[in-house]
Amino acid sequence: MSTAPRKFKKILIANRGEIACRIIWTCKEMGIRTVAVHSDVDRDSLHVRFADEAACIGPAPSAQSYLNIPAIISTAEIFNVDAIHPGYGFLAESSYFAEICAACNIKFIGPPAPIIRLMGDKVKARRAMAEAGLTVLPGSPDPVTSEEEGLKLAREIGFPVIVKAAGGGGGRGMRIVQAPEELGKALEAASNEAAAAFKDGSVYIERYVQNPRHIEIQVLADEYGDCIHLGERECSIQRRHQKLLEEAPSPVLSPELRNEMGDAAVAACKKLGYASAGTVEFLLDEDNKFYFMEMNTRIQVEHPVTEMVTLADIVRNQIRIAEGERLGYTQDDLLIVGHAIECRINAENPETFAPSPGLITAFNLPGGPGVRVDTYVYAGYRVPPFYDSMIAKVIVHARTRDLAIARMKRALEAMVIEGIKTTIPLHLKIMDDPRFKAGDISTNFMEHFLTQNGSKIAKNRNGAVALAG
Amino acid sequence: MSTAPRKFKKILIANRGEIACRIIWTCKEMGIRTVAVHSDVDRDSLHVRFADEAACIGPAPSAQSYLNIPAIISTAEIFNVDAIHPGYGFLAESSYFAEICAACNIKFIGPPAPIIRLMGDKVKARRAMAEAGLTVLPGSPDPVTSEEEGLKLAREIGFPVIVKAAGGGGGRGMRIVQAPEELGKALEAASNEAAAAFKDGSVYIERYVQNPRHIEIQVLADEYGDCIHLGERECSIQRRHQKLLEEAPSPVLSPELRNEMGDAAVAACKKLGYASAGTVEFLLDEDNKFYFMEMNTRIQVEHPVTEMVTLADIVRNQIRIAEGERLGYTQDDLLIVGHAIECRINAENPETFAPSPGLITAFNLPGGPGVRVDTYVYAGYRVPPFYDSMIAKVIVHARTRDLAIARMKRALEAMVIEGIKTTIPLHLKIMDDPRFKAGDISTNFMEHFLTQNGSKIAKNRNGAVALAG
Amino acid sequence: MDDHVSQTPGDEAQVDRDTSIERAPVRRRRNQPARSDNSVNMDELRELIQLIRENDFTEFELEREGFRVRFRRGAEAGASETGASGVTTSQESATKQPAGTSTTTETKVTTTSAAHPGAKAQTEASEDQDLYIIPSPIVGTFYRAPSPNADSFVKIGSSVEPETVVCIIEAMKLMNEIQAETSGEVAKIYVENGQPVEYGQPLFGLKK
Amino acid sequence: MDDHVSQTPGDEAQVDRDTSIERAPVRRRRNQPARSDNSVNMDELRELIQLIRENDFTEFELEREGFRVRFRRGAEAGASETGASGVTTSQESATKQPAGTSTTTETKVTTTSAAHPGAKAQTEASEDQDLYIIPSPIVGTFYRAPSPNADSFVKIGSSVEPETVVCIIEAMKLMNEIQAETSGEVAKIYVENGQPVEYGQPLFGLKK
């Protein structure tokens, strides 16, 4: 696994949007040249403008551009890059892409391909992490193959249980089962949904936890077996398993629990031979017991909240590690100062959540103390309908959580985006919510919040908000 | 001096530009309503847009609007505000204005009027601070009234000496004198210049220090005698006594020297009965001896670098102190993390420094980790020719000074302002300068830098860059 | 001291420290009315075209907040293309490239923007294009009469001469008598008695 | 997993994990001149045009929030104007209201913007409006001949049929033969042998 340190001269960024810009910023700071790839509708995107070189690799649909492995590898070869940063989404968790990169002698900036593959299979990941010492929720060790087997398992675990797809996440292929008689139907429905979504109908059963919190630990591991964590992120505010806003630190974690969870994540990553930045996602129950859910083997959307409170540049660390450098920090170097919150600004109707692509006619960013905005749009930019609706992230940092909430509010008030609808009004309402202010949140928060606020949207089609994927 | 705590409901901001916006942000975070005042050419300024209430108080010339005390007080009374924040410049150091506010029962957010008056007179300030325990440069205790007196003094001090105006700063009324025969002419010239600029021809003599650094200490003092410092700012990069960029911490201060300078500033402020935020400016010589220069009794342009490395909100502290709250922190609470740099972006030709007001046709702000931009302009805004040319401040924060320089560079590269000329290219060159990168700077830095870079501008008309005012 | 100066360049650099209170210059100025009529109306356009034709204009351009129209006629027009539009550029692009926040805040005036005491009067006065407007020369409180029980200085229909006192504006406990500075007949009064007024806010409309 | 999905909505959500390599569809498409009628009322436009015609205007321009229309008539018009091409609506305003950064980066293309392999060819081809353009269907390296010593597939003046191979584009060590897909005569070759090309970059110009 370990190789001699190699400095990158040029990196290709196999992504678009704010994360592509984010990666360019760090490359510029490191003196590394960047190559942007883009679809033909993304010519005016800022990641194209700010990269040193760029190539159009295909038409608008992702399958023919941002997921088009031959076109990306071909571009990497033409421009003679040393490494590829996949960002998040698209090819970031494709072990196949990581292997192709390796075969072409291009460093994939991420963990080794076998770990990506392992963590992509939720059943195998669960088993591997249990073996590596993490507690997992009581459930089936393998995919459930029959109703009888499932019923036996569910009785052992105790109802309610949750049926989950082995092959994916994002809430698809999930069913909460309250009683034995519902199980057969739930297994079938979840399996069908999983087969359609992930080309893999395997499902497994787990204990269902009421009012769980989604807490994740950011880890950094080098190729020489060193690994540290950068504390946790609180990501319980989700709608349909999509995170809406994230915080660091979590309002409920004591320093002891933080250390316990962090140490557990680090120990498991060391056992796995993990190398790169990564995130271990835990479910925290009302008794402060935490259970491994899954591991994300890439940079995450919400990484800035950790950067704000630790002053670490996580992308820089990814690149340094990929260059074969040693971590250079020990766990004792970690200093968490203040509180950070990130709001994801989506081009969506804030009441119906319908996408709202189109021309941005006016754009003003908030300044002042403790405000960071990561975005790729500008006044005059037309948000294309082909990709993710997230157009910006507003991140604030302040001494305390209360001050951070006040700061987020004023930052959102000063942020002007016209021509399209955005989720800014939704976030402003969340900042005013008494339960949110009190830190009294779980993954069920948004369901209650939207009901109370008379949202026009239909509920989750499962009729309940399940565990966060 | 001390009064019972009083919560402000509404504050009038007697200023414009980025600092008016900056104050509004903090007021919003504190739940305090804001009233903007503005001249009739400033209707489209962001401070007017983002305040809760606003009044046009006069035509473009400052004397008839932003310096128009009756109009400002009248507005304060009409809108029934509790306090006035003067920002920097304009009326921020007018003890007369502070007195009028007090007479009208409006809290002036700043120190008591007598201290403003004392610090406004450079000769008296020098004497008062010497009495309060700070070292001052050897020099005349009172204004020099004749050439003979001056000559006697200068011989005692030792040449070279510097002649300075008692009534002001900004480089006006200053002359460096290398030899006895130059003194008479220098005294006369400086006095005439001072009389024209400050309506006060008094001048005094001080030892002239070669290659001094401008180091200033940020202090916070409450109305009950508590006072702490927030570390230093390095402000040696100046052109004609105007700061161009600032840093925190200084690359040359050891923790011991920081404590020594900070403690000295705090002790002096306590003796003076200072209350509010304030800055004690020191000259640091090549032997690390520091001498009091002057005290600024207001918020400073460069306060954000301190905010970045300490996570303190200095405006918030000003307001809290003015409300009669106790400081609530002790010196041991101070934590300085990482390194911050601020570049002042002026609407000026970066080579000739000629003002460049006009329409901003394109505007893009940098995002990403560790970047803060304080500004009041936007695409479509017309920078008026009537006021200060500073249109934005770019502040970066990173773990080390080297990383902060790299970060500033990429932030400036991503900052796009078109339609007018700005000092961005100048700052980019400074970031690449080997002496700057090595931290090898003094108040003479810019003179050498501009000569080396073949600047088209005329030199300081005094033929030398004197001490920073 | 640098900041002190930095905000106040040129002759205004110095705050008059400790000198006697400055009196705001109590002189009025004519404010240009700004009309904002945001919809395109085909009838209006037709009328415009008719007018331009009849009047033999070779070029016509109209621009308002978020609205701009321009016509040109005749053969010679094309020649000076860049120059011709060059004349209008700066102004034009200011509104045309709504870009950043200018549009923004304009469209949001009712929600996020600051509350201006004179906003209503400004709008009203802008519709009275035929009237000569007396604006407030200072910030203060508007009084129509010298004392609560006295008669108003002027009312609708009053004839005024340049020296006629039309109202009082109180600022810092001082009662400032405001003169008409022109002659005419009072046709409109935009401000209520006792209401705060800002600099430049329309007070009276005069028929000349 | 949320992020994974968040970047790739709809059917493209799933990366084909561990399946065989995807072949870029090596079919050329004629790039559709993207038309986006942003709610232009054709009746209104027609009426406008009629009016302008009848009244002999040489130019007409109308702009609203996010909408701008401009007409010009007469012989000399075409010569000078940059955007002389008749009716230009939303497309134009997107670039013309450069607002934020679009102008920015447009005017700075040579300094701060990314270097595109196809930039020169794109510019050249855009001037050859009468030619039918064969664009590159994939990213890769362009070769005019099957091997270094062989003759070029086509040269200026060559007649091509839809099945005629006009060049090879190498991508990931694979030689992809590119067919003309239409018939005509080769009038321009925009790319040098051995030069990298990006998706959509003009390769050949055909006279039909």
C-alpha cells in the first residue's frame, strides 16, 4: 500500500459545482495545476473558469459526461495529470473507477479500491466493521432470503425492525416494520425497490431505533497506518435521508463520548487499512449508545463545518495523503474551537421542494465575521436542470451554538438569490425553531417541522421517516 | 463612569461603506435594530439596504452628511435610538460628537469623551501614556516653540530625529531630519503643513527609528475597570502612512514579547480608565524594544485579522461594553489560533494609486476555507468619487503564515472586480515578494517594493517614508 | 490615525473637532422625479411609435427601473452604432446589468430594505411631474404651523413668493423656517404635520 | 450515502459499480442550436415587427427584467454590429447582461480562464457559418491517417459519403474511426494531426 512520497504537478477534477471549485482552491494554494472536465452545458460554470485547463467531455446527461469513465481517463492522459480528485457523488465511490485510474497509472485521490468496494456493500461493510470492533445494530449478518428466515430474525431482534437494501442508500429500498404480519410485504416491496434502484434486490433486517441522531466522525488516515479523527458532525436534520444542515460539534456529545466515538472509528479504520479522508457514520440512540451505520470513503458535502472548528483543510489532507505524505499530526493536535453550522442552499421551492433551475438574476453573498460561502454560481448564471440542485453552502462559525445560529440567520438574510427559488426561507425558519435552538433534534426533526409549518409537500412515501442512509 | 447594564433596542450607525455593513451584521446577530444614515448619492449602498430604517441626511460632501452632527443627532432623535456607533473615520474620534451624544442622552459606542480628546492630541497622549507606564521615544515633552529649543532637544536625543504634528497623523506635518542644519527648515515646513491640515501648527520632536515595525495591540476594557488584550496586529506594510495589509499574529513576536507588549498596553489602559475597544500602536525597533506611538479610540479597519485568530467579535464587545455589561473574559481566555492576513482592496490604479471610482460591471467573491470578505459593493454598484477608495477587505485565516499567504493569493485570484481598477494586482505582487514571504518587513517595505517593481508613482514628497502615524 | 483619514479624503478629511455645531445649509434643491411603470403596454408602445414617427425622431430610447425601450429611424443611424450606444452605456448598463444586488434590493424594497421616512412622499411626488417640488433641506420633524394652535403657514391653494415661509422643520430642538424659494400656488402637501422627514424628501408641490 | 445520490439525481443516480467499461457513444450528433424560448409571446412579437416594418424603423430594442428584444432593419445594419443577427432574445441577454462573473471571465478568457484545447477551432468554425460542421463525438487525440506513414483519410476537396471515415480519435489507447455521417466536400480542417480534441469540438467543415 505504501509508496514513496510523490508531489502532484497536475490534478484532474472529475466533478462539477461547488466541490470542483472547492478542490481548485486548495490545489491553487498547494501550487498544483488543475484540469476541469465538464459537459457541454457547463461551459460557463466557475470550475471551468478557474481551472488552469479544461475539456468538454460530453453532453449534459451525467452518464455521458461526469460518469463517462473513458472520456475522463482520456482527458487525464491527454493533459498528463498525476492524479484525479473525484469530489463527492458521480464517480467518488466507484471502486471500478479507482481501479481504472490505478491501471492507467493515475493516482485516485481516495482510499484503496478494495475498501471502496467493501464499504459500498452495506451488508459486507456492516460485518467488516463489526469484526473491526464497532457495534452494529442487531440484525441479519447476511441478506435475508425468505420470509421465514426474516420472521425468525425479526423476532430475535424485537419489533419494530427496519428492512434495508444491501446495495445502496438514500432511503430507497427501506421499510419500517412494526409487527410480524407486515414483514412479508415489506421484504418484497423493499427488495423490488432496491432491485430497481441499485440493480441488486438483496435486503437485510436491522433493529429500528426511535428518534436516533445521525452523528458522523471525520477521520484522516495515511498510507503508513497513522489515523486520527477530527471530531464529529451532527447531521440529524434531514429530509428523505438528504441532509439539509449540519453542525460541528454536536450539541449532545460530551467530550468523553466524543473521544469514545472518535477512538472507535479510528481503531476500526486502522484495522481496515484505511487511507485517505473518510467518514464513519453512526446512529446515536437516546441512551447515547452508538451503532455503526456506514462509511463514506470520500470528501463529504458537510466537511466545511469540521474545517471551521479545527482549521484543518480536509481536501489538502486528502491530497497530501495521496501524495504519500505522512499525516504529521497526532490526535493530541486536534483543537476544536467554537461551533459551526452549514446550510445547504438548493435551487428548490422551499415549500414543495420542487427543483427550480433557471437564470440567477441577482446574487449577493454575506460577508462579515465567521461566514464562509462555497458556491459555483453567480449573477447571470443559468442553473442547469441536469444535476444536483445544491447551488451553495453557507457555513458560519462562532464561539457558541447560540451565536452560530444568530450568525447563520443574519448571513441568510444578507444572501440574495433572485430569479430562482431557493431553500433559504426554509433554513431561516429552522433557525427560529425552538426545538432546533434547544438542540432537541433527531432524524425525525424535519418530519415534525414540516407538518407544524404546514408544508405542502407529500410525506415520505413510506409513511415514515426511516433511518438516515 | 459605570452605570447599570442597559440593553440597546436600536442603534444608529453614523457611517457608510463596509464598516457600516459590518456593524449591521453584528447588530442583527444581537437582535438590535439598526438605523442607517446616508448622503443622497449613497441611496443604493448596501448599508442602507440592510439596515432596518434609514434616512438621507444630506448631499454628497461629507461635511454636509456624514460629518453633519445636527443632522445625525436629529435622525437619532426622530428614530428614537439608544446608541450611535461611529465606525472609523468621520466622527469616530470626535470628542465633541461624543459629548453631544451624551448631552442628548444617546450612548456613544466608544470610550469616554475626555479620553478621545486626550488621545487626539498626540503630545498630551504621549505624556499621559508615559505617565501610565509606557515607554515613549525620546523627544520633546511639549510642542517645540523655537528653533533653538528644537536644536537643543535634537542634540540630546541624537540625530536623526523626526518632526511630527501634535494635532494629527496620516504622515502630514512630518519631517525626518538627518543633521542639525536641516532642523530649522523642517520645523517650519512641518508646522505650516500641520496648520493647514489640522488647524494646529504645533509640532514636536522624537527620535527617528530606522526600519521600525508597526505593531498594535487590540484591547477591550469595560466600564468597571476590567481590561484584556487580544494580541497584536502587524501593520508595517504601509504606503504614505496608509496601511495596505495587516496580519495577526506578527511574524516576529515571541510569546514572551506578545505578553510583555499586551500587558503594558492593558496596564496603561487601566490607568487611563479606558472603556471600550481600542488599539495601542507601538513602534518596534530592530532590538525588539517597543515605544508607544498613539492610541486609536475606535474600531479599526484591520480588526478582522484579530477576529479571525481569536474568534472574538470586536464590534459585539464594543456594544456589550457600551450597554454596561462586564467583559466576562479574563486574559487567560485568550486563544490565538493560526494566522490571518487582511488585504485592503481600494478602487485605485494599482500602479499610480490614482482613484478609480465608477461602475462595477462584474463582481465575484472568493469562497472556500478560511476566506472572509467585508464589502459594501456589488455588480452594478457605482463607486462614488466622494469618499474613501476602500471598497472591500479580503481576510484569510490558515494554520500557518505560509498557508495564509497561499490562501490570500488564491482568494485574490478568484476575486473579480471589473469596470474599475483596484489594488488586487498590487496585493498579488506583495504575496509573491520574497521579503514579504520571509516576514522581513518594516514600515519602509513598500518604498523598496515599489522602487523594485518599477512603480510609476512619485515618491513620498518628503523624500522618505517616515514613521507610521 | 490612518483609518481616520482613510474614510475622509480630501478636504473633508478633518472632523471639526470641538468647534461649534455646524448648521446644515438650509437650501432646497429640485429633485428629479423618477417614474417606475413596470409593464409593457402595447397601446403605449403604439402611441410611442406614432409620436416618434410624427415627430420625425431618428432615434428614441427610454429606460426605467427594469424597463428600457429604444427606437431609431432613418438610414444614417447604422453608421455610428458603437458610438451611439456608447453615449448611453454607463447609465444603461447600470440598470441593464441588474447583476448583483441592485435589482435584488430594488425588487425587495418592501421586505428587506430599510424603511425610509420619505418613501411614500417620494413616490407620490414622482407622479406629479407637472409640479415644482419643494424638498426638505434637512432631516427633522415637519410642522405646518409655528405652534400647535396657530394656523398653518400655507394650505392647498395658497400663493407663495420666494420668501414665504411654508413650514418649520425641527432639528435638534431648533425650529428651522423653510422658505418656498420660488413663487407659485400650493397644489400638493406630501407630508403630515409632525412627521419625520429626511434630506431631499418632497414637502410641497407648487403649480407655477 | 446522501451525497452520493445528491449529485446524481434521477436515473443517473447510480454509478455502474464494477461493471464493464462504458463505451462512449461514438456517434456524432449535430449539435442542436439550443433554443430556449423563454415565454416570448409570438403574437406580440409579430405585431411589433409589423409596426416597426410599417413605420420604417431601422432598429428596435426592448428590454425588461430578464427579457430583451432588439430589431434592426436596413442594408447597412449587418456590417458593423456584433450581435446583428436579427432577433436575439434570452440567449443574448444571458451573455449580454454579463452580470456577476460571466462578463468577468469572458473578458478575461486569455488570462484567468481555463485553457481549452478546442478554443481556437471553435472560434474558426463559428465564422464558417455556411459550412456543415463535423464535431468530435468524444475526447481524445485526433489523427488524420490510420498510421503515421499512411495517407490522410481525407483532405481539402475530398468528397465524403455518410460512411466515409474522416479521421481517428484515440481515447484510452482505442482508435475510434469517425465517420462523416453526411455527404459533402471537405472545405476546412480545423484540427492539426496529433492534437487533443474535446467533445463537440469542430473537426471538419463540409460544403454540402
